[in-house]
Amino acid sequence: MSEQNPLVIFTPSGKRGHVAPGTPVLQAARQLGVDLDSVCGGRGICSRCQITPMFGEFPKHGITVASAALSPWNTVEERYRSKRGLPDGRRLGCQAKIQADVVIDVPPESQVHKQVVRKRAEVRNIVMNPAVRLYYVEVEPPDMHDPSGDLERLGAALSAQWDLPPLTAGLDVLQSLQAILRKGAWRVTCAIHDAGDDRTPQILALWPGFYDGGIYGLAIDLGSTTIAAHLCDQKSGAVLASGGVMNPQIRFGEDLMSRVSYSMMNPEGAREMTAAVRAGLNDLIADVAREADVAPRLILNAVFVMNPVMHHLLLGIDPYELGQAPFALASSQAMNLDASALELSTLPSAAQVYILPCIAGHVGADAAAVTLSETPHLSDDLVLLVDVGTNAEIQLGNRHRLLACSSPTGPAFEGAQISSGQRAAPGAIERVRIDPKTKEPRFQVVGCPLWSDDPNFNDATQDTGITGICGSGIIEVVAEMRMSGILDQNGLIGSPEQIGSPRTILEGRTYSYLLHDSSAAGGPRITVTNRDIREIQMAKAALYSGARLLMDKLKVDRVDRIVLAGAFGAHISPLHAMVLGMIPDCPLDRVSSAGNAAGTGARIALLNCRSRREIETLVHRIDKIETAIEPRFQEHFVNASAIPNAVEPFPVLNSIVTLPDVNFNSQSGDGAGGPTGGGRRRRRRR
């Protein structure tokens, strides 16, 4: 196909390709293996193929999307909108035709296989000291001889009966105060926010008489890829409901710097992204409240954690300065805001929002929450804490000293920018094993516990199919390829003659590994290409280099423990991560997962307001290392591009597995090995 044909890029999958002008979006999605639903055969009846075209400049992709990138609105779409309604900005994928380069977002409701957001609430004992509490009080009725306002007499009663300091109340409370006092015969229950800081306590809600019902809070981990929310009982601490959605900002860019670039190149870019994430938050809050059967008006408190770019975009601050040295934050301090200030219309306007402090320009409130959850500053061991995401945030230290940095790993670990990659959804390959002798693979997919060589596997996956490969799957398959001799240290895939198997196939000038092929039945052909290997090498080298740089700063060559945080970190195999060289050499039983530690830290701050003072103090003790200006970062990056590493010896790993000493970069006739697949032996570099 001609390279002059329009380029179409789909988000959030990251899949892209050139298509002929006039190709319907739905057809392009099918050609590229994009998960876009349709049941009416493209007749504009079912509306399941709704898409959102994105316009403006996209520096990361090197394209500018003009308003004429898709064909004009047609009569089928107009008929559907007039009868059933179509959200602003949406098009029907079966009707809109691609005329020029375009970026197209596929919303969650248009995806056949919905994203699995794996940010569950971790089990944790939390000391309860919530910022919002209920107080029952008896108020003196008004007196002609001692005139005062109802609010002032309520405050006096709270002071006398509960020893509370003077309080404030918002306009919404004042508007209902008098009616509630009289309905309760001067006996009322107040929900009061008092975080124990310098702020005046505030009355958030009132009930006539004695009220002992629920009041609730939200802990929200606002990630660049996914948003997770945990709805908690403010009295017991119980998690009543958890939910997650894809961050709607993905359509503006898969990684943080792409979003910063979008804001730089498009005058309204920052406002668009702020509006998108706030709308997504309102939908998510409504969903978790509905799941828990809780009235949103009873959600009176929320805690947010997020990286610096998301921090600024949530607050409506242009992230421009975060895109260039010295990466200055508008503010790194903790923040206390009314929900109305963030346009969180699902919540009461007076509901209080607390945002944890950021550590540095690229180490955000989510890293502070991980610190609060995992307490490396209290450890005798030297702990390496890695929150794996599109921007890995890394901490190293113990009770004596704690350092932090971030590394731009990009979205490859989440399946983006991988030829057959996708987000974690039912049908996505998430576990892989390759027989080192036959080079034959077997795998598991999201939503099915069986391995592909199980006789019942095909029946068990009939509904989902095998759709692609997600982040944990791509890590395991690349590591397995290295362990089985399909891949050499430099990241080159061997030919069939070199590895002794027809599983590797020539695509252009390099070989790809065929993991699964269901094209005969109309399914996808899932391969791992050399470009995929390069994406993983870049991502893992950035991650390792950040960790190694912190080790340099502490003048150590080993760590005592490694903790993998984040939803993705919870699904990484420590062995495969070490084979890749993602993490430093360490005994595998000393590598653990903390799950969604940022979300846990948010819950701790929600349910124990004293922990807020703790983290606000602690962030000033953390030494921040900026990888962008550290000369050794690039040196480590080059070495870490090899699998597992060009110079680091990895003695623990070598005691567990023996990596084949193959080299597929030979210029000789039959490459690095003969038809038996044995590679040319070479001395291992130390």
C-alpha cells in the first residue's frame, strides 16, 4: 500500500496504519485489528461503532489532523442523531470515511472487549482518623432578648458540647440550615470536616434530629492511562465499591510528554484535556456510587493522587513548564479544595478534596502516596520501590536516606506501540511460556485460567477469542524468547535456520516470532516483531537506568528488596522482569508486588488525616534526582538496552537460568547458527 495513503492512528490501542482514501473507519479498524464494535453490518443502525475524531497537531505522531480528515456528516448519521441522539463530537465509524491523516479515539462503550482496569483495593489495616465526622448537637432556640444568628448558635452548641473550635459553613449549608434546625426541633446532626490542620473546620452537611447513617469518601488514583476510584465508609473504613476507567485523555496522547506537546501545539489543548478528565471523573464517581447504592450527596470527602502532568491538567493548569527544564511545578504543596472548584458536579459542591503533595517536577503525588503506603523511610533494609507505568517513578532508600526519580518508560509495557499489543481485556495474551527445544509457545489470556495447550482452551475462549497481547504478556514473551534462544542479547530475532524452528518468519529485513495465528478462521495473526523488541528494550532500559542511577547516588551495587507497585507491577513475573533487565539483580524471593500502592496511599490519607501531615513533612526529606541532567543515566541506558544488560553481571539471575549465548548479527551466509538452531558461542561480557 502506498505510503501516500492517509495514516490512521487509533487510541487507546495505539494501533496505526495507512489505508486507502475513502476507507470507512470501521473497515480500517478491522484491517488494523482495532477493537471497534458493530452488529448491524455497517448500516448505521446499531450505533455501536461510535468514534471520536481528534483534530489539531500531534507532534509525537508527526501529523496535523485537519477538520476535513473524515468525510462530511451524512444523512445516515443525521437520521440516527435526530432519532436516538449522538454525543457531540462523535461519528459513526461505519459512515465516516478517512480522507487524510487522522487520530481516532474508540470510547469504552464502543469496544467489544472492555479494558480490565486492575487497580483493585489492596487489603490493609488503616488507623481510622477521618477528616469528616458526625456530631449530634442540641441548639438553643432563637431568643428575642439575646438575638444571634442560627449558624452562630449552632457553632456555640458544637463548642460547648463537643469542644470544637469556631466553624464555617458554605452557602449551600446556610440555605438549608434554618429549615433543618426547625424540622429537628433544634436537634441536628452535623457532618464536619476537620483535618487537624490550620484551616477552620467546616460544616459540610446537616440532618434534622439524630442521624447515624453513612457518610463516605473517595480515594482516587488518577493515572495517565487509567483512573481508579475506591468508595470508602468514613466510619468503618470499609471499601464499598471500586471502579476504574481508561483515562479519556489517552486520545490526546498515550504518554505524558505527548499530552504536554498537544497542549503546546494546540491553543485550547490544555483546556480540552482538563475538561475530558473531569468529565471522566464525574462518570466514574457516579458509577462507583451506583454500585455501592450510595447517594452521591453523602460523599463528602475525596483524596486524589496523580503524577505532575495529571496534577496540572486536573487543576486546569497548563503543563507547559513540565515539558522543559527545569520542569517547574506551579505548586508542589498539598492542596485542599471544594469539589466545585474542580467541576466535580457528581459530588456536593462543598465536598472537600485533598491532593497529596508532589515530590518533584516528574515525581508526583502518586509517588508520595506509594511512600505513604510502603514506608521505605521506616525500613532497615535498602528498598527499591518501582511504580511501573507510562512514567515509572522510582524510590530507593531506608530509614537513613530516601531518593526518588522518574524514568520515561512510555506506554510499551501496557501494550501500546506494540504491533499486536492491546490493553488488558478479555482475550489478551497475558502469560507466555516457550519450550526451549521446540520453540513452541503456550499462553494464557485475560479472563481464562487455562493454558492454550489445554484441550478445553478453545471452548473456554470461544466468546473472547485471542485478540492480542497485553503488557505482562509482551514482557513474558520477550523474556521467554531470550531464554529459549530465539532472541539474542542485542534484541535480534534469529532466522528459522538459526533457531531450528519455522516459528520465526521474515518480515521485511528482519524476523518476527509467530505467537498465534487464527487468520484462517478470521482471527488475528499475533507476532512479536523486531520493532516490538526495540520498544521493550527502550522502555526497560529507561526503567533500569533510573534505578541504577539511584544506586550510584547511594554508592551501592545491590539492593535488599525490590517492591513492584502499580496495577501493572502486580502482574509482572519477577523472573521475566529480571531476564529482561527491567530491575536490578536480586533474589527472587525478595521481589514482591505491592499492587496499587498509590491507591492504597490515597485510602490511608482519606481515612487517617494525620497521615496527611506525615507525608507533607516527609516529601521535604526525599532527595530528588533529575534523570534528564544526569550524565550517567545515558551510559546506563545504553548498557541496559541489551537483554538483560551489556555490562552488569546479574549473578543471582545467572544462578537460576542460563541464557543462550547466541548472536544473530553475523554477516556470514547462514547467520549465527546452523539449521539445528545452535548459535555461535561467544564469551559473555562481564
